[in-house]
Amino acid sequence: MPVLETRGLEKRFGGLLAVRDLSFSASRGEILGIIGPNGAGKTTVINLVAGIFPETSGQIYFKGQEINKLSTHERNHLGIARTFQSVRPLDHFTALENVMIGALFGQGMHLAEAREYAYEICDLIGLKNVDRSIDNLTVLDLKKIEIGRALASKPDLLFLDELMAGLNADETAEMIEVVRELQRRQLTIIVVEHIMAVVRELTQRCIVLDGGAIIAEGSYEEVAKQERVIEAYLGKEE
């Protein structure tokens, strides 16, 4: 049984059909990539599954349960978490306290329990200087806080929305290792990413969106060779 499955998912914003007839699945422990040009509907897919937007039509199944009518926090409690393109740490909180938020509200832990679990998460993702204010942290640290806060809710499915944006080569390599460690723990991860080297290195399978619809599916090597994908997104080499 897939961890996530969508069937005929569509989302309309007025006259714009942002996601159309979208059917795909993700298995336990898989890293699935969602790629495509700007405006292809990638982040909209995350928002639909996470419950930020209601779907216009279609079904969403999480671990076999239809979740269309569940609220965002109910989906989070079931095991769906996500990061955001722009990091959103809580001002005037330390790095550790930001991670604790996921445990407090995602799992309903008591304060002491949430603090202990947040320390474990920070150690897992290599987030140091956890008692510092976020004002004194690097971009990499802030990205790790985004992951840590999501992980603290103990998800079975984690969406990473352009996590590598703004990182240099060394920081990207470090973050790739963090994501691989999460996969080794059998977490299902869906990566929305524009950096194709990251997609090629991390994912087992990709779906390519254009105009809200899937135009290709397979390994990165397979989809990167398809003429329609090259024309819509990757571009031809001169």
C-alpha cells in the first residue's frame, strides 16, 4: 500500500486549472522528485496534500485512508509534514525552541518531553548552536530548523519544497546527506527542487509537471531524455 496516493486530483483558482487530473503515488522509504517549470503546479500539489488548499476534485489517500475532508492539523497529526520555500522561523526563539514547536503542536508533547525530543532531532540533522537566537544563524542552520520542526511532528511523509535554494555547494552536499539519513529511517520524502544535480543524486523516481499535469514519470535519467521534458523544462544544449 502506498504511503501517499492521489487519484484524478485537480485544483482550480477561478479560471486557472493549476493542477489537472493528477494521479501518482509514493512508497515507504522512497524519495520522489517533483520537477517542472515555474507555475507548473508543484507547490500547489504540496498545499493540496497538506490541506492548505481544498481540492476542486479528486481523491487523496494517506496510508490507505482518504483524507480530503481532514484539516491541515489533522493531516499533520496523521503523519504529513512539509517545509516551505522561504524559511519561517519564529522570531525571538532559539533554534531548539523552533524545533520544539513541531513536537508541541504536532504531537502534543509536554514541554520537557518536547525539549528532549527536539535535542534528538537536532543531533540527527546536525544542527548545532541550538541555544542561539535565530538572528545569529546561517542559512544552512535556518534550513535545518525548517526540517527539524517538520520532523519533530514525527511524520511518515515529508515534503521538502526547494530546500536547497540559497545554499552553496558544500552546504548542499551536507543537506543531501541529511535527507539520505532520513530515507534510511524509512521516511517517505517528496522533493520539489529546481537544482537538477540534487534531483539526479537524491531521487529514485521523478514526476514532471507542466501546466499542472504529469508529462513524464520515471527515474531522472529516463525523464531527462524525453523530448517533451526537454522542451518544457530542461532546455536543449547549444
